[in-house]
Amino acid sequence: MKKNLLFALSIVFLSSSFYAQENSQNNERQAGHLNISKFKQLKQELPTPNKQHTASGAPGYEYTHQQVDYKMDLILDDDTQKLYGEETITYHNNSKDQLDYLWIQLDQNMRAPNSQTEDIKGGGPDALYSPSKFTKSFMGKPFQGGFNIEHILDSNGNAIDYMINNTMMRINLPKPIASGETFVFDIKWWYNINDYTADRGRSGYEPLPDGNNLYIIAQFFPRLAVYNNVEGWQNMQFWGRSEFALEFGNYEVSITTPKDHILNGTGVIQNPKEVLSKQQYKRYVQAQQTFDNPMYIVTPEEALETEKGKVKGTKTWKLYAENVRDFAFTSSRKLLWDAMAVDINGKTVMAYSLFPKEGNPLWEKHSTRVVANTLKIYSEQTFDYPYPQATSVNARRQGMEYPMICWNFGRPNAEGKYSERTKKGMIGVITHEVGHNFFPMIVNSDERQWTWMDEGINSFVEILAEYKYDSELFPMEKYPKNIVRYMKGDQSNLTPIMTQGDNIKNFGSNAYAKPAAGLFILRQTIMGPELFDHAFKTYSKRWKFKHPTPADFFRSMEDASAMDLDWFWRGWFYTTGNNDIGIKEVKKYYVTDKPTKRAENMAKAYGITVDQLPPSLYLVSEDSEEFNDELKNKKAEDFNLLSDYIDQNFSSEEKSNLKAPKYFYELKFEKPGDLVMPIIVEFEYEDGTKERKQYPAQIWRLNDKEVTKVFPSSKAIKNITVDPDEQTADVDLSNNSWPKNKETKFDKFKREQIKG
């Protein structure tokens, strides 16, 4: 028995070897090559693990990050549009390194008269110019932007030497800061606030038609750059696009505004009784117990009365925020303010919206509800939202995020009417910007270096939150199809996702849509929601209030799922390749117990006769000479060889669960595209029923161009479709069907119009 078994196994080996020999291209000697497999591990691309960033993707036992605390006194001058500030900074050196100097970010210097921001941009004349852009482009820089530093002093009042390099300032320390030490110093400064509606800035003021201003103030203070063991000092210049790398700290901020202004910002207002009217304060307290629907703290009637004329005098708002990486605020006499409480796993979080009357009726219907929905869904996908509040501010042509507060576009027309497109855009931007509280405000990635780690990851979770808010307005069916047009575009205009933010072409598609689509494919198609969600939550919890790198994300996703995804990271993130999988050929086979010509050739190739082969079943193609109509009526178990084997080796219960295939289809798949993806196949049978089969991406590991599978079936197949729901961002659907899809371009246009 053992001898016969070994003989049978040797024949199986010979059969597979013979198949490989049949398909070899030539026997000429060829030069060797390096590992060019799409499944090559990422070990050479990823940094070596260490005691701070481990091989599992988790923070190591020696992981540290710095803490920077700020105490600020600010004055907002609404008459001259200036901001004055003085800050006391306490720098905690938690690293093991001695620091000889500190690097400070001066983002407002992007608007300084000597800024090089416009000089690094290439290109010829635009098709048209607004008056403001024409003035800015060709008539000098009349706006006197940038920080004006009045002094930098140590805790004893002594001047500290410093040097400014564009948007970065080096503090030359009087003596090094040793590991574990703190350094306290003071900076006094002011700057002219920009009209962000004219220069499309991330912050500034919006002049409204009635003569009032709406301020959205951010990047407004000199703030510490990140120091860590990955980059050292993250002191890359700010050119206006790639965002910010920042340290966590505690903020005590006093902001003096005109007496009739309403203000909110990062953190919690510490003196609401002093800055709100008696009725507003009462509503402010009541809102913290209102969970069902938003209620006004500052009503439309109150805002309408206030905007009519300026009131003399000032008042000071005091805010406190703990363990945040930045600070921002909004202020205006025109602001309405509504609120509702949100239950996040037993903890009450406040959802706020502040907006001028120009935002209604759209904003009172949706904004605060969208904030609440976003906090809930993101918390389910990651970790419970840890901060006490989240605020959405209506600002024209804006979408920008800061801890606990963000600016969002979307306004009705002058008659208060708005389209579904305006509504959808407003809900989408609020979801996205509030979602940034999680990425990167808490999971604190380096935005200037790796834009996708905040924008792309956030855009992915945004998909789930928007669908939960309104599944008809935000259907999931468009993902990942929405990225196909970009991915099959001109390669000269594409860059890998793993590119520093300032050097990316097609910024929106590359940094937002492509990584989001990739993670959607991972969740829905490659890993499945259960595995993906656990791994994604693991990464999020590991790196909340810490500084993760791309390697930490890649490694955590694999570590928590037991899936080798290096092939996916390499293809989707490190290249500009695209996916194209098609059906090259389909053949129908039938079963017989008579040796085929192919079996005879195999036996001959290995020096034996066909009679020496063990008793076997064979598959014969219907287009071969050996095929006859009698085989069409045969099933495998009709042959005694198989039926006897089944009777001797299976119980009655086991036999009842065995399938009885009548047809055998040889499916040859081709892969003209560069990327590796699973093969999703839908079979439509002649009786109208359908069945699906998904082959893992690893099916391509030994042949990157084409693979062949045998699919047994008890029913005849009418049609075969690869990726029927367009789940893998396939850039060419013309080769996805068998028989070949004869749909014309006009038919495709009509079908897409019907889909909407």
C-alpha cells in the first residue's frame, strides 16, 4: 500500500512538472535577476525597528515625545485687523537627548513681504485673474504679513538670541536643555490678520457685506516644532500646502475681543458667566443636558440685534485645553451658536456650531447633528473621543481643522435656498474636518512629511460616517470606483502616495482619495470588515497622543490581523501602478476514465507507458479530438473508479455533503495592470442563478501575468464576470466579461446615466 501511494504521489509530481514544461517559453540560458516579485517583503523599504518604534508597529518601551505648554494673552483688534500676543512657553525635554537649540514654527511668515512661497511655483499665465490675484501676482505684495517679534526673554527677563529662516525660527539657548529638564521662555509678537477670502488662506478674517468681520484664527502664534528619534527636528519650511507637525501640551489662553463678540475655540471656556448674557449662560448650561436635538445658546434674534452696531468696550474670554497639539479660535459679533450633548460611551461631549445668519437655514438643520454623528462613528472605529467638545464654524470657502474646532464651507443663497449639492458638500466637509480630531489631532502623524496619514486615513473613516448620516446622499457604491479615472491617467502627472506632501502632483487624488480608496478595498474586499476593523482600532489606540510613522501603521495592520499585506502597501502606496485583471480564455472540460493524449505524452516524457499510470480520471476539453457527445451526460461519480472510492472512504453523512460536478471550466485570467489584487469572479448559470468565488491576491505570487484555475460546476455557465461590483479599482472593464462584453461606448454612457 505504501509503495502504491508513493508511486501515485510521484505521478502527481510528474504531472505538475509536465504542466510547467508544457508552458515554458524556451530553454535558452538567461541572466539571473534580483527578487522582482510583487510579494517581496517591505523590509528594505521600512526603517529598522527599535525600542521606540517596534517591529509589531506598537510604541516601544523607550518611546518618548516632547511636551510643550503655552500660556497666552491675546488681543484681537477688530478696527485694524491686528492680533497682539504674548506667550509663556514651557518646554519639557522628555527625550534622552541634550538639546542645544529649539526650532519654532512661524507659519504667518508665509505672507511676509520677503516670503518665497510664490517664487517656488512654476507655470505660465492663468486663464483669468481676479482683481486680488492680479494685484498679488503682478503688482507687488502690498499686504504686510508675517510675525513681528518684539522680544524673546528667558524666565529671568534676559533676552535670548534667535535667528529666523523664512517660516522657521531657531532659539539659541543660553545653555543646553538636558534630558528630563524644562525650559521656560517668553515671546511677544503681533501681526496683521489677512483677508482669507482674498488670498485663500487657512485662517484670517472674512469681511461680510454689512461691514462686520468673521475671524477664524489659527497658526497665529510661534509654536514649537516636533523633535523625535525619527526626524530629529521636524523643521521643514511651510510653503502653504503641507500641513503641520506639532507637540502635545496644555494651553491657558486669554483672548480680549470687542465686548459684543461671541467666541469659541480649542478647549473649554472657563468664565462663561462673565462673557455671556444671563440668558445665554442659562442656555449654555441647559445645552449640556440636551441630547436629542440642538438648541440655541446665542439665538438668531440676539445675533441679528448685535450685528447692527458696534458696542464700545472689550471683554476677555479664558479658555483651557489639556493635552492638545494646537490651538485655534473664532470670533465675531455676527455669530449664532447652537449646541447639543453627545453620549460617547457614558461620557458627555458637547457638539457646537457657530455661524452667521448667512449660514441658515442650512446650518441649524445639519451642522451640529453632523458633528455629533461624526464623533460617534469615529469613536466606534477607533477610540472614544477624549476631548470635552467639538465645534464647527461656518466660514466661506473653507475646510480646515484644529483640535476641537474647525472651519467649514456651505451657505444658502441670498434667499436662503440651497441645492442638494450645497447640502452634500457642507455635510461632507464638516464630517471630514471634525474627523480630523482623531487623525492627526490625536493620532498625531507628521502631516508635512506624510500627508496621506492624516488626509487619506481620515477620508476613509469619513466614508463610513457620511454613510451613517445619510446613506442615500452618500452611497458606498461609488467607492473605490471614484479613483479609477485618476489611476489610469498620464503617468507623468502621478506620484506615489509615499511622497513628501509638497512634491505631490494631483494633490487631492493622491493624498485624499487614493489612500482612502485603498483602505476601503482593504476593508471590504481583501481583509473583510471584522479583521480590518480590529487591526485599524489597534493602530488607532496604540498611537493616540503619540507620533506614528507609516511603518507603524503598516506593521500594526499586519500584526493585529495575521495578514501579510506587504504586496498591497508596496503596490498601492509605493508605486503609481494600476489594477487591470481580465478573462483571457475559458474552456469547458468533461470527465472521462480513458487516458487522454496529454496523459500519454506525459507518460512518454518520463519513460513509462500510459498503462503504467495508476487508475485515474481525466479531464478532456470539448474542443479536443478526444471529446464525444456521450461525455456530456457523464458525471464524475458515474465512473466506478470514483464511486467505489467514495463508497469505501466516506460515511453516508459525508457523501451527502459531496458536490457532484458535471462541468469543469478552465479559467485563464490575465493581468495587464501593474498592481496585485484578488480575483473576484461571478458565475451566471444558464438557469439564471449566480455564484461568486474570490481568489486571494496571492494567486499571482508565481506568475504576475496570468493564472489558470479549474472551476467545477454542476450547472452550465452562461456568463462570467470579473469584479462585477467594481470593488478593486479596475481601470479597464472591457476584458472583465466572458463571453466578451460587446457593450458600445454609447451603451456604457446610457448605463452610467441610469445609475445616476
